Amino acid sequence: TLSVMLASTAKTVLSTRERTLLKLTLSEALQWLNDEKTTSVELTQTSLKQMERMEPLNAFITKSSEVALAQARKSDQKRQNGEKLGLLEGIPLAVKDIFCTSGIRTTCASRVLKDFIPGYDSTVASKLKKNGAVLLGKTNMDEFAMGSGNLHSHFGAAINPWSTATSGLRVAGGSSGGSAAAVSSLSCYGALGTDTGGSVRLPAAYCGVYGFKPSYGRISRYGMISYASSLDTAGVLTRSVRDAAVVLDSISGEDVQDSTCLRLAPTDLLSSFPSPSSSSPQLSLRGMRIGIPREYYVEELSEEVLGLWEKGIEHLRSVGAEVEEVSLPHTEHALSAYYILAPSEASSNLSRYDGLRFGHRDDQSHFSLEQFYTASRSAFGPEVQRRILLGTFCLSRSGFETFYRKAQQVRQKVRGDFQKVFEKGFDCVLTPVSTSSAFRIPSEDSFESKESPLTEYVNDVMTIPASLAGLPAISVPMGLSKDGLPLGLQLVGPFLREDLVLKIGSSFEQIVPSNFHA
């Protein structure tokens, strides 16, 4: 299968200039546009060509080629006319297929919404357009963002671009696997994802890119199809930390259409970064304190990840940071609490897809409401049905006190653990993102395909605590496993201190090759 996939990419040959353009970071591409070394149309055409070459990865559900080229031409015209330019003017980006985009199909990777074309833009999509971004298409994901491997998509799994004949086909991570695969394979200069329990950071680590989750409430959720409303957060996947700052500055800010969006001005993180063309000296973190939580040393951690964690600790010390062990005592309960709270909220949010107002409606004649409802709800995939059932049980009369209320109490304890650490003067905590590199995509008749869902749920064990606490976090690529697969580390910072997370995260770029991509 992999040989067929790789052979198909050779059908479309790239020129030397096209390869050069694709290897630019988002910030470098902006610089080239401003210096008139290229045009938005050329960047867009090259990205569309690369998307075609990388089609076997199944990173995109819907491609918006005509829309993208029209936006690129409009952007080039603005530059020629000397008009005011947006922060992302002319840059080709991809958007996870969970954000509503006016006139462009939005499926949430589900049969339930496979033909849904919104009549409005989500707030983040609207802000991308206002800042001049070019929308290449909608990326693959786990259905309704429920999964850790992008295996639960109605349109098939997204494949990790780092897969080789030796390693076999590997998952791109979930639920934002399509966005991570698109960025890693150089099909776009950045992509939007969503992070509920690690769905930006885990795919980023698996695919060797940067995955940034801002604080809960920093970015509007209006027009983002809901999974778990108190956890869902828009996130960014890019090939540099500076690129993540550019995108966050573009999409953050107050939104009256979302009551959970904080009344804050858009971030201005880009101003603290040097120009991409300047040769800045090594970044010093002197005076900063980084915590290493002892509870993250779990037996499931592979030796490779442990070694990488130690490498990260040594790097922080080498640039002047103080590194000390800290305790987050309720971490061990975070995974269990998450898989009560998130399915409970999903059970409520997905009740709207009843076939009457929203969702799937088959062509059969039904003689009762129960028959009609059963037929419409059966369009959900197995994993979504499993989480709806779990959530409905946890919200039942007996389950609410026994499970849901206790899970909420655990969430407050987890949030309190982080708060105590940061109140002691620590600027960030450093942890692994995952216990190992990306796992294999199981074949239908393999043993892995018959394993308990808990096996997949455990992949989120390192990322869920920051999500429960609503804190900003970034996944940074750090190295490769013995199989040649990416491994990453995670930085978690205090609430609304995205600047700290990005500053410390950018220091890791000094020890990661600038061309670290698949």
C-alpha cells in the first residue's frame, strides 16, 4: 500500500523553485511576498500542486481550489494597489473540517453532515479572510473530533507523512490529524485544528510540526461544531513557533457571538519575535523557572521519550533556565475525569442531530418516531455512538452524582495543581506529549483493530491535564525515534500567558533542524 502511495506522488514533478517555495515557513513566505520575490497566486498554485502529490495521505476532505485562487488573485491585487494588508495576506492555509465555512462543505468527518454547506463563516474563518489568508481546503479529522489517531473519519484515516516502508503506515494523530499531515507534507503553510484533550498537540508531535493550544476562551468557538463545549479550543499547527504567533494574532480577540470567549483584545505576540530574515543571537531564558512534574514519569513512557525529555531539560539549563521537579498530584485522575466530562457534553451537544432539524435523514418510510430517530442516529460512527452512550449514562439520575459531579471535582483539583505550581514562581512545566511515537494504522483483520477503546484513550494521558485546566500549551518537535518517526515535548504555561509558552518554545528551535519536515 505504501509503495503504491509513494509511486503516485511521482506523477507530478516539482521544479526547483516550487520545492524552494514549499520549504518556506509561513513567516518566510510572508517576507517573500512583501519583497516581491513571489506572488500569492504562485504560492497557491504550488500548494495545490503539492496537495495533489500528497493526495494518498488523505489529509483533505474537501479542496477549495477555485476559491483559493480567487482569494490569491484578490490578495495580489491589494498589494499592487498599495492597500492595507492583513497579517496573513496571501498565505495559503488549511482549516480543520470542524469550522463552518460559508459556501464550502463542512462535514466534521461524519456521514451525518457529509452534504452540509454552511451559509455563514465561523469567527476564526472570518478572521482568516479579513487578514488575507487563502483557504486551500478542509482537512480530515476524527468524526466530531472524537479520537486520538484520525482513524474514526467517515472519509478514511489520515496517514502520517513520516510513514516509511520500514515503519509501515502510521497514524497522523487525532483528532486534527489531517491538519498535521497537511503542514508536515508541505501542502500548506499552516493549518487550524481544535484541541479538546490534546487534538492539536498529539498530531503535531506525531507529524513533527508545532502544535499550539491557547488558553480556553482566547479564541471564539462560534461556528466551531461542538464536541465538549467547556474544553473545545481552536488551535494552530505550523512549521515554526513564530508562525503560530502570526496565526494566533490573526484569529484571537473578543467575539460577542460566543459567551465563552473572553473580552480581550487580539494578542500581539508577533511583536516579540525578530524578523525571519534577521540572524538573532541565541535566546536566553536566564531567570526563568521550568517545572518537571514527577507524576508524568509513568511506566508507559518509552525509553526514547524519556531520553528526549532529558535532552529537553538539559537544553533549558544550557540557555539559563532553572529546572526543578514539581508535583501535580491529581494528574493520575485526569484521564478518567476527562472521559466522563467530554462524552457527557458530547451527549448533550450531539442530540441536535435528530434528522429533523439537523443531520442525516434516510429515504425509508418510518411508522414511528422511534424508528425515525433510530435510523437517523445510526449514521453516527461507532466511536461517536460509544461516547454518546457513555455520556448519556454519566448524566443519568444515578450516574450524575456517582461519576459526573466527581469528575468536575477532579477537574478543579487538576486546575488547582497547576495554579499552585505557577504561584510558586514557575513560568512553565515541561512534559512529553505522548508515551511513544505514532502507532501503526491497524488493518481490519489485525489484533490492534480488536483492542479495547481504552488503548486509544490512553494516548491522551499527557495532554489532557492542560485541557482540563484550560491552559496554553505547545508541542515542539524534538527528534526522531529509532524507526525514524517524530517525537515531541510539551510546554504548559499559566492561564493567558501564551507569550511565555511561545518564548520558551522558540528556544527549542535552536536545537531542532530548520528543515525538520517529512
